[in-house]
Amino acid sequence: MRHSNPKHAPTSFESYLAESAEALSVALDERDSYTHVHCDRVSTLAVQLGMDCGLTQTELDLLHISARFHDIGKIGIPDHVLLKPGALNTEEWAMMKMHPVKGERLFRQTLHPQADNVADIIRHHHECFNGSGYPDNLAGSDIPFASRILLIADGYDAMSTSRPYHHGRSHHDIMDIMSAEEGIKTDPDLMKRFIRLIEHSPARAS
Ligand SMILES: [Fe+2]
């Protein structure tokens, strides 16, 4: 029997296409509900930072959808790696690092009106400002702006949350780590904004 979701009744053909991508989000929730919830929290924080940067509503919408789907490629990571209750070994880590590429491929196949733009942002959400990230070792302004925002929001949320293999860190511990990574991992100009913004954000850790 087919079930419809009246809460998501589309209002136009474009929104109908956008809604079709939601199936991927549900699939991620089925595989790994932590990552699904994490993506929603990252989205809130990323949009706050985007607003602080003065992004347009169109750019904020793109950032929002990219954040919600940034880890969608984890659908393609085997359970023994994705759900491992401990640190990953070298081989497992190499598999995990494939998730931005898998995510790009998945989202590009959707009918979402912004599929190509979102797919590019997803691919580069683990690029580091000094070029030491993955998958393409992009650096500085070669990294899409939205991907640089995502890296910061993603990092803060991941460190503030308790997982089977680590306790959530305090706000001050996280900021010590992130400050040391300015210009290495993160965009220093964005970090200046983030340091101000997070103090008054509902997402601030205790
Ligand atoms: Fe990720």
C-alpha cells in the first residue's frame, strides 16, 4: 500500500522536485540516525553563520539544503565502519573519507533544482583552508564559500556531541581546538565571525 505525506504537499513543480530529495534524508536516518540529527543541527548553525556573512536568501537556501545533506554519502559507508563504536584504523578511515565523493554523486542524481550546486558544496565540505583536506586538496578561496562555512559548523557540532568513543567537549575546549586550527583547517575570516556568533547561539555547548 502506498503512503503519501500530506504535510509535504508540493506547491509547485520546483518544490515537488526539491521534496523528492527528502527520500535520501529518510534513508540516512534509517542507516544512522545520529548523522541525520547531526546534519539538521549543523544546518541551523551554518545558516546562522551565513546570515552573519550577509548571504542573500537564495545563498542561504542553498547553504541550508547543502548542510542538511552534507553527510548523505555516509549511506554508502559499510556498517562496520560507519557504526564502529571506536576509533577507525587507517583502512577504515580511508573508507570513511570517501563520503563527500559518494554524497556528491548521490545528490547530483536527485531532481532537486539546485542538485549540481549542492553536490559541489557536499564534495568539498572536508577541504581544509591550507589545502590539507580531502578529496581534492583545495585551498583558500578555491573551496566553495558554503563548504568553508559547513566545515566550521560541522566541526563545532561534532566536538560538542557525545559519541560511543568520545564525550562531548565543553565550549571552551572546542574553541581552544578551533582557534589552533584557524588558517590551517578553517577560514580565519569566517572563524572571527563564528567566535562572536557562537557565544549567543542556542547551539553553544555548555
Ligand atoms: Fe562529513
